Amino acid sequence: VQLQASGGGLVQAGGSLRLSCTASGRTFSSYYIGWFRQAPGKEREFVATMSWNSGRTYYADSVKGRFTISRDNAQNRVDLQMNSLKPEDTAVYYCAAEPQRFGSRLYQYVREYEYWGQGTLVTVSS
């Protein structure tokens, strides 16, 4: 599975951006798709994840209520709508995918994902 993340850019604090993750080579069916971010000098951290099949979602506390992960079945795409952006949201954002296992919880750790996109930079100015 090859992933492509897009939609990053420069935005003022309080603004919004919408990131997208598309897959080539197969559909997202039966996958968990996650968004992670990595700020300069920091470790990659979990942002949000969803099950493509069930639509279940899970968010990091730091983005809950501001970010929304969603799917577009027709486009085979997962979006991350980011509202009320803060300077501390500045990071390179990565999408990741992993085949889901029956009965498992949503994956929220870097080590749980095998497939990664190239990242897209989000810069939030104060």
C-alpha cells in the first residue's frame, strides 16, 4: 500500500486546514488509518485514527474537539479536518495504514502501523 498525504500549508492560529490521505495499490477496506505528527526535535505522536469498515474513530486528547477524521468511500480517501489550529499543532503530519485485526482496538502507536505516507507540513503562525 502506497500512501500519499497532502493538504498541508501555512495558516494563522485559529484557522483551519484539511489534510487528505489517499492510497494506491488497493482500497482502505479492512484497514485502520491513522494520522500522526512530528514536530522538530520531538518524537512522532498520535493524532487520530479510524476504522475504514466501521467508521470508529479515536483522537488524541490534544486535538479532541478540534480535529475530525473522516472517510470518502468514493475517493478511497481519509481526511483530517483541523479547526482552531494552534501554533503547537505545527508539525509534519503523516498518514499511516495497517490491516485491522478482528476485535482489536483502534491502533494509536507508531509501531502498530506498517504503511506510511511521506508527510505534509503544517505550520501554524501565532
